[in-house]
Amino acid sequence: QVQLVDSGGGSVQPVGSLRLSCAASGYTYNSYCMGWFLQTPGKEREGVGSLDRDGTERYADSVKGRFTISRDNAENTLYLDMHSLKPEDTAVYFCAAAPSASRCMPRIQAWWYTTWGQGTQVTVSS
């Protein structure tokens, strides 16, 4: 059974950094479009970034230049490196996988992704 497990969240001060991890079981990342999303209370999940099967990266304008998605195929783990964190980055972050053999869409939208991690809380506060 395909499973994603998010980890790495926590509390950090503004301008700090965090690395989120998403460990997969049941398949290999380089066969899937993968995404990271965030969600705040009362709002829908927002796309943060995606990493396509060919390595193409896409990011939301709000995180460009600050966040980076990568993967370790040997460890079957997806990462989200977050730098220069701001209080408005506070949210629950989820990794997600699109359907097998599909490509990432130009826009990072939750409906395209079918398998989700459980989420990890990131709090940016002084």
C-alpha cells in the first residue's frame, strides 16, 4: 500500500530555516509528480511547490527563492528546505503524490494529487 509520512515540522523564529521530509513506501519518487502544500485553519490547501518526474521544479510566488524541493531516490524521501521563514509561512505542511505516471500540472493544485501525507506543523514566531 502506498504511504507518505511527513516529518520535520516545528517552531522556528522568523528568518530561520527548517527542512521537512516526506518518506514514501510502496513506490519510488522519481516515477511520480510530487508536491508540497500548506493549509491554515479555515482555508483550503495551497500549493507550495512541485517536483516533476523529469526534475522540473515549480514554486508558488510566495516561496520562490526561499523554498527548495528535492528528493533522495536512494532513501525514497522528498524534502522541502525552507529558508528566510516568515510568520505567514505558519501552517500545516503536506506532501502529496499525483497519480502514477502522470506529470505535474503547471499550476500546483490539490485536486491533481491522490496520495497525501498526514501533515506536519510549522510555526514561525518570535
